[in-house]
Amino acid sequence: MPEKSRSVPGKSAKFAVAASPFNPVKLELGIILVVALLWAAVVTTWVPSVMVQMALLALYGIGAMVWLVRRTAKVSRHEASKLRDGTS
């Protein structure tokens, strides 16, 4: 019977990635993208004026951008303060 190859990891080998402090921001980005698709479908269906459609979609995009930038900055500041304080 051939011996098991050591180049292929067995079931005992574990691969883990440390959790990122930005995971909540990534989740919010995903939610924002899904809502943006729904918002675009609603706006293009119910609003007859193309200029108003563009304005509503631009307002949503700008609002989402501001939200994500602020959340990312908040997480970054929190992580930087943890590094300064030496806590985890």
C-alpha cells in the first residue's frame, strides 16, 4: 500500500485568518451595494425625469460614501488608539 503523501495537508491542518477590525465596515458596504441596486430599480421605475433620477442616485451615492468614510475613519482611530495604548 502506498504511503500517504506529506505534501497534501490532512484533516489535522488548520487554516485560520485573524478577524479584521474592518469586517463590520465590509458588511455595511455589502448592504449599501444591495440597497443601491434596489434603490436604482425603484428610482428608474417610479421617477419619470432622468435628471431627478440622476440627482436621487447621486444623493444616495454621496450619502453612502460619507457614511463609509466616517465609519472607516472611526475604526482606524479606534485601532490606532489601541496600538498607542498597547491593548488588543
